Amino acid sequence: MRLPLIAAALAPLPAFAEPPQVVTDIAPVHSLVSQVMAGVGEPELLLQGGADPHSVTLKPSQARMLERAQLVIWVGEDLAPWLARAIDGLARAETIALLEHPATSLRDFDGSDAALEEEDGHPDDDGAHADGGEEDHEAGHDTEAHDHDGTDPHAWLSPDNARAWLGAVAEELAARDPENAETYVANAQAAIVDVTQMDAAISARLEPHAGAEIVTFHDAFGYFAATYGIDILGSVQPGDASAPSAAALSALKDLVDDHGVTCAFSEPGSDPGLLEAIETGAGLRTGVLDPMGSTLTPGPELYGELMTGIASVIDTCLTEG
């Protein structure tokens, strides 16, 4: 089952009497939507902190959040198949699945069918420019991880996609809340300028490291690497819910040794022993990369802090070499 980009795409859009109740799935999307809604309303965030978007058991409070939503803005089924089913069963809201928006640039996990276009100096190349005490709600439970042979759903780590999504969200909100349309559009335009400035600053910071090879904990940073000229040689964990085999770790260790990789990155909450398993005699410098912004405060500033933080950690590790 795949939900359409907008559930009633072919029907007239209902206008809300007041700013809509918007629910977003993950913190980076919440940050972008918060910027568009500034001065009008605040979206709710479904997954707080370090919650893994790939497999979740909904709490009653989260189920109620979906039930009262008028608009759900989420990455899409490729990131969270459980949420597709929860929306279908709980939410009566309209939905925007951002991966399905026509302006979204998509890539495959293996980079062989990348949809990143040469634009704004970003090359089309994989190596070139993530309620205590409540009972669990079983409706949203799923243990499957996303398929790492298909579409890479971590598309928010592309600034081009962030710009596209800001415009798409503003357009949708303006159509459904005409009274505040000018504010949504102006907010989106200002946010796009901010993302463009952030993008330029990160490009300048990472340009000296173009072509550098790194290892990440799991395969979440392909969009970022493709945008800024970093080559991800491999990932310790191919899927969020599966442990790597000893053979896979051994093969990755051989790659690290053969290529002289000096930087490997874990994620918040990951097992540090897995990075130790791929260390060679020369040793690896390590850092922590967080694709979800799980340690950051949710809100309008999170997206810029997330992207800048990833760049800073990579730059620091590679510069030390």
C-alpha cells in the first residue's frame, strides 16, 4: 500500500477555518515545516528524541496525535512503512509524503540509479557534491527495516530537497489556509535563502576534502555525501534492525585497510565495538554522525544545526589527518 502524495489530490482542497493541526514524523521535517508555519502555528512532532523511524510501536499519545491531525507531513513509506499503516488506520487527515513529491531528488542506496541532478554545482555522483508509563499501541508496531537495495529515504540530508520541500509545504498550506497564505509563502522564501547560505558554507568547508573516503555506521548519509563530494566507502550496518555478520565486518575491514581510510563514524546509541571490529593496524579516527538530529532541540533551527553539525564532524576528523 502506498499513499498518494496528497490524499485528495484530484479533489478541491478544503479550506480550514483556522490554521490546520499539522503532524510531522521526524525532527528534520518538523524543523522545515516549523519554519514555514512561523507566526501562524506550530506543527506537532510524532517521533521524539532518538526514536528509530524505521520500526516503532505507537504509544496512545502518538495515536491520538494522528487521530486529531488535519494534515500529516512525513518522509514516506520507504522510511517508515509502519506509519503508512498507522495513518491509514488512525488518521483522517490529508497527507503529504515528501518522497513522492515530484520535486524530490531520489537516489538508490547503491547509488546506481541516483536521481540527483547536476544543479547549483552539485555533481550527479554518489561520491561528489535517524510518554513513559503508557501502554503500547499495537496498531503501529512493525519490526522490519527499510530495504537497503531500494530507494534511500534519508532525502532530507540533501539541501536541494530541503528547498523543494519548503516550497511544497508552503504551497499546500497556502491552498488549505488562504488567510495565512502570504505568511506561509514569505516564510518559505526566507527559509530557502537560509538553506542556500548554509549549503554554500558547508560546500566551502568540505571542498578541501573532495573525494575523501569515510565509513559510516549505517547507510544514511548518501545524499549528504553526494552533495558535498565525500565518498562513503562502506557502512558497518546495512540496515537499522539487523546486526552485521562477521564476514561483512571482515570484508569492510579489508576495504578500510586497502583504501587507507582514516575516519569512521558511529551514531548516537550505536555499539562502539562494531567500529573497533574494522580497525586496522594504523587505527581509525572516529566521530559521531546523527542523521536525525536526535540530540538537538526540535524546532526551526534544528535543520541548519543538523546539517552544519554533520559537516563539522566530518571536517574535524579529516582535517586531523
